[in-house]
Amino acid sequence: MTSVVVMAIDQKFAGYVTIANEIKADAKQAITDLHALNIKTMMLSGDKQSVVNKDGSITYHPDEQGNTIPDFSHRN
């Protein structure tokens, strides 16, 4: 999945950057090893749920949640 971030300076287009999610080659094995130790894992992401579902299926995450946003309402 690739995201495009558009940048502006003084409300004028200044350029864009593309960002791609890349799953590390050893991620699936690391998660499998944690599960073998009876350690429960969960994938939390601010990405759209469809992206998280795709990434979760690659890394074998049965529990995955997208669209997560930190809640800073408790701060002053």
C-alpha cells in the first residue's frame, strides 16, 4: 500500500512524498515464535482497516485493528 502526502508552503503546492508500508522479511517468523511461547500479539495501526487486514494476513496476525487514533483527551 502506498500513501501520497501532499505538501504546501503558504497554502501553495510545494510537492509530494509517497510512503510505502513494508513488512520486514522476518516479521511472520517473529510473530510465530511469540505465539509458540503463548504470547498473544495484536496489530494496532492508524492505517485504514483494509491495509491492516492485508498486512495482518501476511504476518499471520489473527487480531488486528485499523483506524486507531491516540486519545489525548486526558492531557491538560
